[in-house]
Amino acid sequence: MRSGINGLASIVQDVFHLNPFGNYLFLFCGKRADRCKAIYWEKSGFVLTYKRVETGRFHWPRKEQTFITISEQQLTWLLEGLKTNQTTAIPELENPRLL
């Protein structure tokens, strides 16, 4: 977790072959999974955020050099310490009807 904006943007570009200047939020997690950093491009420069949890850990994929795409809801779950593949949510209805 020592990398700054330039180091993280280089990882996005060189390791994952993605465009760090796109309309994406890139998250990175340390080995202990108790802190994470996020970068995103905001038209005139990068924004870097950092979160460290005092108790607990983030539920993070542990494979080296792995990236996944998650939704805004999954991002919220992740930052709240939940798994990104929650199976207990109330399902959305495709064709709702009154009883």
C-alpha cells in the first residue's frame, strides 16, 4: 500500500492493460485486507482516496493480478465490510403486481 497515484495508475495500465483515464474507479487492497486505496480520473487530474478499517477486514479476492468489475451496490457492500456476492438480498421483481 505504498504506491501513490502514479504507481497505481501504472499498475492499471501496465498489469491490467486498462485505461486509467477512463470513467472508472480502480480499487486496490493491501495484503492484510484492512486498508484500500481508490483512484479515478476527474477531467483535470486523478483523485486518490484511502480507507483503513480499525477492526475487521475487507472481503477481497486473493488471487494475484486479478481484477473484477463490480456495481455501485457491491462497492458499498465491500466498503462496509460485506462480501460483494451477497445472496440474501430481497430479489427485484421483473413484473410487479398488486395483491
